[in-house]
Amino acid sequence: MAIRSVATTDTLDTFRTTFNSLASTDLGDAATLTTTASTIVGAVNEVNAAVAGDMVQIQTFGHRYNADGSNAYTQFTVTVDTKAATHKYYGSGSSSGFILNSSVAPFIDLKIGNTYRFEQSDSSNSGHQMKFYYDAAKVTEFTTGVTFYGTAGTDGYSQIVVSDTTPHILYYQCASHAYMGNRIDTNSKVLQDVSFVSSTGTSVAYSSTNFAIAQAVALG
């Protein structure tokens, strides 16, 4: 950071100009970033805009699409590639992983009332039919509201309609290979694999009646 000096007799405008200007010696601050701004404030605003853009890209998975029901369905373009280190299950299962809209097997947030289509016409999907499961290890497949069309790798897609009865946690995985996908979260009323703990972290077991009451309170 370049040294900036002002005198006690300088005006407020001089103070602002001095401390908000970028200098070539400002190592490690906004001057070393790729920016067209001429001031620190301007550079920060550019960085904020760039970060916000990245956040929008992250949020495109799920409810940001079709949230108002204006589309017949939300489509995700699926491809398959060598599993990257950023994949949640890197080093486990298949050496290949799903890519959704150019993102490596992201977590997906889906909303009730929406239809989501996972389009698998790209040839890299051959032999990698996507299905939905209650668990990452694919012990139990989830089929309610799920339809399949065509063949993965040519003209295929997997589609799911999210409803109040869709489990609040699912996993999208390849039907033939392990741990290629990731987790799906929904805002449904069906809970599974839920545990309760006290304020001290101690496990609490509820009777069926008490559990039903607690569930009703939690879900409103």
C-alpha cells in the first residue's frame, strides 16, 4: 500500500482525494486487480459486482428458475467428465462425474410445484442414466413424480416434479456408477434421517406422539 499523507490543515476534499486514489505502488490492493476504475471505491464496486455475478450463477440451480411457474419446466444441461477435485465425492466411486450447466456436480435447491428436467443428450452421458435416490449410495431409488425419456447420450432426459410429498433430501446419481452426482434439497413437508438434540448436544428420543407434535410445530 502506498503511503498517503495529509496535513491537519488540508480540506476534507483533499483528504478524500488523497485516500481514494489508486497508485501503482498499491501492492495487494485494488490497484493490482483487473479493474478500469480510477479510485479505490470504484474498484471495490467493480469487485462487488463481479462477486454478485458469481453468486447469481451459483443460485441458478433450482428455485431461481421457474419460481413463479412461468415455465413448463426448468432444464439443466448435463454432461459427464473426469471427476474434478472440487467434486463432493472426488476419490470415491466412479472417476467420472456429472456436470450441470457447466458446474461440477453442484448442490441443487428445488422448490415445490416446479418441474425440473435434466437433459442428457450430450454423447458424454452414454451409459450414465441419471436417477434420483434417497441416499448418496443409491440403496433406494425415488420414483414418485419422476419420468425418463429416450436414451442418455442421444436424446434422453430425466425429469422430476417436486411436490409436498417429495423428500426434503434426495440425491441425483448415475444408475450404473457410484457417486457421480450430489445432493438435492427441497422445501417439502417430508423429513427423513432427522435427529433431535438438546441445547447441550445430547440426543433426545421422542415417542411417536411427541414426535408428531414436534414435527407439526417445526413445519408450521
